[in-house]
Amino acid sequence: MNTIAILELILLATDLYFKNASMEGMTEEEAAARIHTALEEKMKRKAKDLPDV
Amino acid sequence: MRKTLSTLLMVIVAFVLVGCGPNQALLWKNAAPQEKAIFLLEVYNTQWDNYIDIIAYSTGLTAEQVKYMAKNEPEKLKEAIDNSSLTDEARATLRYKKDILSKIDMPVEEFAKLAKAGLPTSAEQEEFIIEMLNKLKMRAYTK
């Protein structure tokens, strides 16, 4: 298991835990604002723009 | 020995974090499409940033420099990546990550746009995205 793979595992695990936990009790307005922001950020991150290694 | 112990410790921490959390499958099943969209978008964005951060770290550049060079100076960035500290294994992991992100790029966007508009989302699309994210997770477990 290499370092990147370990970091990956921890990142995904913590993502699952904190993101799910932080969504509990969210109002509709909060959800709408958060989806808007996250979608805007996503539009700036196209997979094809990632440099090849 | 020391490396094995630290690896084991990190894996245990990851499992504890997941184990201490609420029932993930149930949370997911009961989540509204908007909540699912937020989760998928944020995971995608985090993974995309993580890819850039690893290149930045291994080349001695900043993440902003990597993003700028990827758009404006691709040859210079390629040279920096060729001379970086990335191992063959790390490169293979990054290629795998880029492949997964490429496959879910449009589906995540479409899913989020439908959820944002309050329109019905596609169960097949959701399943596909989750399957791809699980593949990414499984690679982390097995590599």
C-alpha cells in the first residue's frame, strides 16, 4: 500500500463521515445554497484539464 | 516494520472514522437528491483538488501554478512532472484517479443540475457514480 493510496483511503473515509454528518438537519435554503456553490466549483474542475502523469 | 505499523495505524484510523459514523447506507438511502448531489459534487471536487495537490507537492510547484501551467504552459508542466518525485506506482494511482474522474465528470454534473432544479434524478446514473467512487476506494484498499 503506497502513501498516496493510504491518503486516498483516509480522505474517502473522512469525506463519507464528515459530509454525511454535516448534511443532517440542513434546511432547504441551506441545501440550495450549498448545491449552487458546489456546482459552481465543479464547473471549474473538468477532468480533462487534469495534467497527464 | 515501522512503515508497516504506521500503515496499519492509518488504516485503523480510517476504519474507526467510518465505523463511528452514522449508518452510511441508511443515510444515503434516505437522503434527498439535493443532499446526494452535494455529497457527490464535494467528493468529486475534493478528489480533483487532491490530484492537483499531489502533482504540486511532487514538482515543488503550488497548486495554483500547476493549474495555470496546465492551461497555459502544458509543455513546461510536462517537463516538471517528468522530473518530479512521483514514483511509477504513484503515477499509476493518479492515472487511475483521472480515469475515474473523467468517467464521472459529466454524470455528476448532470445529476447535480437535475437535483438543483428539483427534477427527478436517474437511479442508473447515481448507481454508476457510486460504483466508480467505490472503485476508487477499493483501489486505495488493495494498493
